[in-house]
Amino acid sequence: MSVKRLAKTEKVGILQQSKASNHWSAPAAASANFYQMNWLNAGTPNPNPDVQIDQINSISQNGTHKELERFFIDEASGMPTLPIAGIADKKEMAPLLVSAFQAVSEAATTPYLKTITAAGLTGPVDWAGNGGYLFTVAINQGASADDGIILENGIVDTLNIVWDLNARGQARMASYSGTMKFNDIKYEQTLSGTWTNTSAIQSFFNKTSLWGVTYDSIPTFTVDSVDYSAQCIRRVELQINNNITSNCKTTGGKANQYDWAPEYKVLFSLDYNSATEKILADFQTGAVATFTWSNDTAGAQTDGMWSFYSVRGQLLSPPKVYNGDFLGINLEIGLFSQAGTTPITMYYTDTIDWAY
């Protein structure tokens, strides 16, 4: 009698596809040494192969029932997706962030500062022409030796990162959720590589580090040039939606290029008081918002430091909300490019050379 498998014993690995030649045609093999991810929520990374099932409505059929001869399944032309959700750990976030924004420069020595910006400032990213960054994801389900899954040419489609400063326990840790998209999925893979496990020990964000709107001793949090850096911030959420779709396909139906239309937003939850109530009118007049969100108040960019900022934000919705019995302010800030500049700049430092 076979023994059923536990969701928490699954293993997920990620690896950047090699840009030495053309990464689009170089997904990682089942024998590759993937970077193991330990802090995904159990039961989350369940891939959807995105197959299309049709019943062909043609003549020469019999009776009222659907017929097996007319059953058609298109397994190739979809875009397989993978849900991702977990606690943000220092040694696991870099690939997801680079995949979400698609532009990065990495320091040559440890600690490896990654300066991440939004790609596509002068035109679309040409992934098929070795532009941007693509990733292979492997899932080891462990029911048998060949019970592995490989997902190829992966890119983050959506990514939401939350800092809930008013929460307790695990919910207080910075967390993320989202989806990755791929152009192919392969089942029954024997994952024979020696996976690199760099994150077995907790190194969560917001566990002990202090977060705020100050970077390098300079606080930045304004709406219509009014400084709100002294306000109590209850919650922050960074939202990335890349709107990934297939641009072109092979004759077999498989995507061989991606289109994207990225959108970036940051949400700040504040108290409603005599200072923040002024923001209601600022929304009506289209005032510019600027912010920094960082655990690096000294700007030291040492191991475990993570900061991002924008100076080109616009309020997208009326800011007044209700927090239970209290009035609140929720700033939904859209991040925009201006004169060809990046809508967002992010600094992220760890001790792993990801070869970006």
C-alpha cells in the first residue's frame, strides 16, 4: 500500500536561466542545482498547466451525448502558472524581485547589493533576444524518483508584498503572494541535482529590523510637498502586476516571446487626523506623492538591508476609509515613469552571488 504525501514535504527550487548564449532556449535541466526555497506556504505552489479542453461540434455524430472522438485537448498553447505565497526571507526574495522588475545590477563582492529598477523604459523587453531575466522552477513532490515538475522560461506576473506593522506573530513578518507564468511545464522529471539550501534558518524581514520612511538619514514621505514622515504607518503593501501574455507562438502553440504591461502601486495605511485629512483635497487636485520604505535608515546597504523609493507617485483613489470605529487614510499610490526614468528604485542586499 502506498503512503500519501504531505504538502509540507514538497520542495521548490528556482534558478536563473543562463544568459551565456540565449536564456530563452536554455531552461535549467532536471539535473541542475536549484536554489531551494523554504518559506513558501505549504499547499501553495500547485502549478496550473493551463490546458484548453474543447468538444469539437462537427457532423457525423450519434445521438445527444458528447463523443470521445470529438474530444480535443490543447496542452501546448496556454501559459502554465504557479501560485507563490510565503514569508519574505532575506535569502529567498532576490530572484522574485528581479523577475518582477526585470532590471538589476549586482555588486561584485559580498555583501551583494542589488540595485533593481523597472525594465522597459525605452521599449519592450526582448526575452527571446536574451533581454531581461528568465527563471526555471522545479517542484519535487517526492512520491517517486521521477515525481518532479519543471516549469520553464518563468517570469513573475503578479507580486504583492505586505508589511502589516499592526499584526502579531507570524502575520507581523513581511510576506508576499503572487503568481509566476511560464511557457512550458514538464511532469515526471527526475530531479537529480544537489540543491543549494541557503535559507533553512529564519532570516525574516520585520522580525527585528525597524522599517520606516527614512533612508540614509533622510525621511521621504510627502503628498503635495507636505511632509507626512512623522505619521503612524499601520500597513504598507507593494503591488506589481506585469500583465504577462504570449506575444508570439511556435506552430506547435508554445509561446516564444512575452508581452507585458507593468503596473506598480504602493499602499500606505495611516490614521485620519488633523494633518492627514488634507490629503482628501490632494487626491482631487492630482498631487504628486513621494516615499521611501526601508529598514536601512543609515543607508549602509549591508546584509539584510532592503529599501525602495519613488518620486513620481499619483493618488489613484479617494483616500478616506474606515478602520473599524475609526476614520483612516489609505494612500493608493500609482508609480509612473517620467521622461524615461524608472518608476521605482529598489536596493536589496544579501550574501548570495546570484550572478545578475
